[in-house]
Amino acid sequence: MTTPDGGRSLVVDEQLSPRLARGFLRWQLTRPSWIVLLAVTAGIVALSIALTLTGSDGAAWLGLVMVILLTAAVIASWVAVRSSIHRAYPVGSEPTAALTADSLIATSALGTSEIRFTAFRRVDAAGDAVLLKVGSRLGPVAVMPRALLSEADIAHLRAVCSR
């Protein structure tokens, strides 16, 4: 839907939180730090299998522990992001987003935010989610429904972030 100020809005359904969390998780697992972590885990699992085949006692446990820890980290991330998204976008709410000349104005159940384009470090889209990296390299990531921004809006945000 379009808002009177030229932005977009939507009515949140019960599937929005899982869809946005899935988009965030897909984005997160493609970050260089996670790719390195996955590669190290695969190496340790391969090493533990090789050591087990050569008769080392207990080597299989190392690979299993690494897989369990990595799986737990992914699940914990999913749960934390999904609950944050659910707080910001509860079922039945009507979030909005609009671009002005120099900022993004977004409303959610948590309130209204006006974020200047200069604050954005990176803008990505994954599935139904738009991910807005704010501040430093280690800064927070805002997750919002992709339906709140047009493809032109996302392209504009990417263009102003690359300056």
C-alpha cells in the first residue's frame, strides 16, 4: 500500500517474522566471517574423520562438538533475530517506510526512526528482507520488510551508500 507521503506500508501477517528472519540468516551466513567459520568447521570435521579412520580414540568427538556448536550458534541467531523482528512488526501492525531527500523514515511498533543516508554503511536485500548496515563495520543491522521499499528505493539507498 502507498502512504499519503509517498511511502509504502503493509499489514503484518503471522508469516512476516519467519520470512524476515530467514532472509537475515541467509544474509548472515554469506558474510565473510561466517564463511571462514564454516570452512574451519569443515576442516576440523574432515581432520576428525581422518584421525578416527587412523585409529585415534576420541577424534570423532571433536568434529561432532564443532558441528553442534555451529548449529547452536545459527539457531540462537535465528531465535534472537526472529524475536526482535516480532517485537518491531507484531501481527496486525502497519509499518511504513518513505525516502526523503536525505533520509529514510520508517515506522514500526517500536516507533518512528529517521535515519540519514550518511549513516548507512551497506544495503542488502535477501528474500523478503532489506538489511541496512548502520555505522561501523561491526555496527548493527536493521531488518525491514522488502515490501516497504520499491526496487528503485533500494537501488537509491545502495547508490548513496557507495559514495
